[in-house]
Amino acid sequence: MTGSRPHERDVDPVTGYETTGHDWNGIRELNTPFPRIVLWALALAFLYSVIAWILLPAWPIGRDFTRGLLGLDQGEMALAGYEKLEEARSDWMAAFADNPVADLAADPGLLARARPTAVRLFADNCAACHGTDGTGGPGFPNLTDRDWLWGGAPETIAETIRVGINSTDPDTRFAQMPAFGRDGMLSREDIVAVAKHVVALGHGQADPDSRGAAVFAENCVACHGEGGKGIPDNGAPTLISGHWIYGGDIQTVMTTLWNGRQGEMPTWQDRLSTAEINILALYVASLSENDGERDR
Amino acid sequence: MLRLHYNLEKLSMGLVVGIIVAASIGGAVEIAPLFTIDQTVEIPDDMRPLTPLELAGREVFIREGCYACHSQMVRHLADEIDRYGPYSLASESAWDHPMLWGSKRTGPDLARLGGKYSDAWHVAHLIDPRAVVPTSIMPAYPWLERSLDASDIGAQMGTLARLGVPYDDARLANAAADALAQSSPDSDGAAGVAERYGDNVAIRAFDGDPSRLTEMDALVAYLQSLGTQTRLPYAIMSEEQP
């Protein structure tokens, strides 16, 4: 510290603060004190931390922790908040849990009340597969037309949502289109013939005397019904409406016949409450009112 | 107090000692709770570790950076419970090294994803998200259909076992075989997977083709396992709900 002198009080006349007392070739350094407001803020923050230690859960002590005088618990608070949420909508939502779906369908006021919730539930849970507007996509059924795999009555839809299709639920609805080609149940020629027949069915131009029609009568009618009109009890889709789940072109129908299909819809009864399932069932049933034509 | 600090600054060794003391207190407060972490975080009785295939899927999840846009943590908030399900417990990620809670949700939270959608949906969605969700901004991952390199799963499980994940000798010895068997339900090894990891393990051809073990198999198996390793979060919910 060359140039330093023994410390003496030296006040700068302009600012009124002391200098450090050192002099480097006539240059002196101000010793500006730490701003008071920062010191106060530090002190207050420390004081708050002490209060927080006492009031809130804070210190770990071995297997436990200090609970704090307020006895707050995040999990309990979240569940209490969730219960409040449930309570706030219970005045109308309870009706959906307590009444049969068919009765609920007859109450337009209640349906209108539930509609915003239905839209949200559908977006959160169903839209990923069936699309935000319910029109589905390849492998995921369109919910806005009047063709149903298992039936389109609200209570039937509710059951489908509850147990799913080919799901992990023990009571699941089960349906499987066999792999006629891969498993050697039909010859290649038969498959080509029946595929052509099925495509023609979709266009309403099937020839009842063709080879395909004969193969169809022998192998397909058991599930898809006479003339391919579908049997909802089997979860077998109609083949004559022109609406297809996987596609109605000859290539896709061939793939379906060759490899079979076993589409899966998950079970929702662990994830959604009875009321939520009923709200969704009624909403989904209402989607098909225009039979595939979106209302604009 | 300030005068003390003023004088301390002029004593270099004194200042060093002061810094060491202050930093030690800060360090001890952060580190000490970890000494008892095994007792603090109670593992539920029904908790199962990830199977070898799910673990390989977790590696794919990390490799592709999924965690950058998807959290795996339902927070303690009523709205989160309403949308995603029971809030996440510390024990659910106790065997995750590292945990994948994430901090950003460009996409939705995945902590309760297992069982929500079908395998076919996951496959279609990963190959091209726009094919099933037209407005999605998620990148496509078509290369996941290549074969899975399962050769190092056993070694990785060995490492995790040393960190406290309950992979016993039988689980370690059958790691590669279990990875293959879990995606091939009709194979001889499928029963072994259920025996070693429990009945709530999904044993399916996740990508639709049981003959090939792909990265898609692994990732979909992992996604279908999220939130299904223990039922405790659901039990806590239903206890509170009359």
C-alpha cells in the first residue's frame, strides 16, 4: 500500500461521506456506506425467515420435519381445494352421478349446464384419438356420424367409456377382426374377391352373385350381419354406410382382411367419475345429431 | 455489526475463516436432509421398478429430449388434480436416476399418462403427431421404428441396483430376455416378466409387431407405465374423497 497514510478521519465536502483515508498521488477514495434500505431489506427478510420457520414446515429432523404452528400440508391443501371445486359444481353435477343416463338425456336444461364441462372433458381425454371435433381419423372412429360399433344410445356409450374396448379392464367390450390372410383362413383369391365385394358394399353397388358375395356370406356375416349392415352387439361395424374406420379403399380393406384388426379404446372408469362419464356419453351422443355434417 | 465486518475485511485469514463458516452452514442445511432421504421418502408397498424394456424406453425418452417439453409431475394444485389426476408423490420418482420432473410444459404433463391412450395411438402419434392431433406442434419421431439396442440394459440395471433400485439377481440375469419378452406376449418368456415385475406390467406388442423389438416398443412401454408403478396416489385421493 504505497502512498497510504495512517488512518485519519477525512470527510469529503461534496458528499458529506468519509473517505478511506488513503491518498494516491492526490486521489482519495470515498468510503460510501452501504445503502440503509438494503440493510433493512436484509434484516426484514431474515426476520421473515425466522417467522416462517416457526409457522411453516421447515426443518428436517431425521425421519420427520418440524411441522410449524400453522400445521399446513400441501397435499391436504390441494385435496381441500379439489373438494371445493367438486362442491362448487355438485349442485348440478350430482344429478349426473345419481340418475340413469336415459333420464338425463330428457333434461335439456341440465345438458346445457353441463356442456362447457363436457367440451373440456372431451378435449382433455377423448380428443387425442377422436379429434377435437369428434371426427376421428384412420383407426379412431368418427363420433359425429350415426354408425356405431357398440350402439349410440347414451347409456351404451357410457358403458363403452366405462369399460373400454379390448382394454385392460376385466369387463371390457371385446371385438376382434380375425387375420383371414395371415392366419390362412382364406386363400389370397378369396380375399381379393371379398375385398372387392366389401368396397362395393360401401358404394352400394355390390353384386350378390359374385364370388366375393359368396365368400362374404360364409365368413363375414356372422359378425357384420346380413348384407354387412353391422351388428352392434358384436362391436362389428357396418360396411354399407360409406363411413370407414380404417379406410374403404381396396388396399386398406385388403390389409384389414389380411392382418385383422383389434382396435383398442382404454377403460376410463379409474380416471373419470360416473358423473363425468355420463356427461361425456350424453355429449358424444349429441355429436351425431347431424350425421357427420358439422353444424356451422 | 458493520464495524466488525469492516475490521474482518482487513484480516485476510479472518475473512477466509468467516467465509468457510458461512458457506458450511449453507452447505450443511442443504446436504444434511439427504443423509436420511431413505427414511424420509417412504416407498409404497406395491411400488414396482421399471421393467428392462420400460427402462430402455426411458433412455429413449431422455435421448430425444422429451423432458424439455413434457413434465412428469402433477403439482399440489386443485386444477392440476382435476385435469391430470392425483398429485405426484416423492416416492414415485425415488427410483428415477435422474428424476424427470421437468419444469416446462410446452406439451401436457405425462405423470399420469399410462393407460390413458391405446398403444396404436402412441405409435401413430410418435411417427407423426399431426396424423392424430392436427394442431400439434410436437416434432415427429419416425426413426423410433428401428431396432432397439438392448445389449446394455443389464449393465444399466446393475448400476441402478447399486443406487438402491430393487433389481435383484433374477431381474438382472434376465434383463435382455425380459426386454424382448415384454413386447412379445405369446413368447415363452412373457410369464417370467409378469412373475418378476408383477401383474400390472403391460405385456403387449406395443408397436403392433411382436417379431421385432424396436425403440418404439420401448418408448411406448415406458409411456404406458407412467403413473402405474404404484396405486398409492389414487388411494390417497379416494381416502380424502367420500
